[in-house]
Amino acid sequence: MLLDHRFALFTKCDPALSLIESNRSKLAYSPYSICLGVFMKLSKLEKFFEVEKVVFHSLDLALYNVSAIVEGEEHMITDEKGERLKSHNLLSLQKKLQHVRTNNQVIRQSSAYDEMIGGPVKTNNEMEVPLGDNKLY
């Protein structure tokens, strides 16, 4: 089921029916996507907010993107062009976020293992691991 991209701005959704970007103009449903509808540019995040938590989402084989929790709401972080921040290198993302004021960074991963072996679909099996910024970049 595809939706037009202008309907992607939502604030809450069911993790089992979340939206992912399938190309520049369409979105598709997927149980493994990140359920975030509020986007924020990195420059705005650096300038205006004290960030509760920065979340590096581990997506697939060392592919990460970033969200931040600000005032209890999770925002997907984008660059100035509106593209999600993503990288195969976690340190490069930490370098881009070095001016964001936060003391709490985590890696969040969710596994599709149970579904792959024929088990029931889980609504949420996310794991968060605390992450320090040792300024190795």
C-alpha cells in the first residue's frame, strides 16, 4: 500500500504499521521501519534545543540514521536539503552531531528474527544500548 509523501507528517503511529520511504515521492508500509513523522533539520536541533536523547537507529548491515527526542517527542533528523541523516559509519554521524547538546546517546536496534523463522510478529522488540561519544572522529 503506497501513500503520497505529504501524508507522512504524523506524530503517533502503530509500530506494526509504520511508514518507510520507498523513493522520493512515495511511502510504503513496513513492520520494520522507524515510526517517526516529525522531521527536524540538524541546524535547528543544534541551535534551539536541549536534547533529551539522540538515537542512532541500526537499520541494516552497518547502516544508521538518527532521531532525537526533544520535549518528549521523537524527531527524525535531516540535513539542510531535508534528506535523513544516514551513514554506514557511526563515527561520521557522531561528528555531524557534535554540536548537539545532549548527554544521552543510544543505538536502537530491532530484530526481525522471530518473523524470519516463522514465529509471531512482535509489536516491539527494540533494544537500546547506551553509547558514549569519545570524540574519535
